[in-house]
Amino acid sequence: MAEKKAAPGYEEKAKRLDEILERLDDSTTPIDELAKDVKEGAQLIRELGQKLNEVETEVQDAFKELDASAPLAEEEASGG
């Protein structure tokens, strides 16, 4: 039975995007490959942006939870 490969993570996608950008800067890359690279790069940019938005939301939620629990911690510390 073949083992299922995990989807590439953020760092792997960012590295791949860097590789694509380097290829786009290389004037010797064939035009057909450039078109493919542009499409792949655009998809990676969308995926990376979405991941950043998800992480930003998670971090904001975590801080909201901290802020919400801060008054409770202060009350407990003051013996309330």
C-alpha cells in the first residue's frame, strides 16, 4: 500500500515560490515553462496569503482570549 504524502507546508510552498521567482528572472527559461511557472506561482501566492490570514486570525483570537481572562486572573490574585 502506498503511503500518502503530506501536503506541503507553508515553508515548502514559500521555498517553491522563491524557486519560481528565480526562474522568472532567468532569461534563458523557455516561454512554455514560464507560463506554467506563472500559474503555479499565482496559486502559491493565493495559498500562502490564505494561510497568513488564517494564522493572523488565530493569533488575534488568542489575544482576545487572554484579554478576556485577564480580569479574572486579576480578581483571583486580589482574593476576589
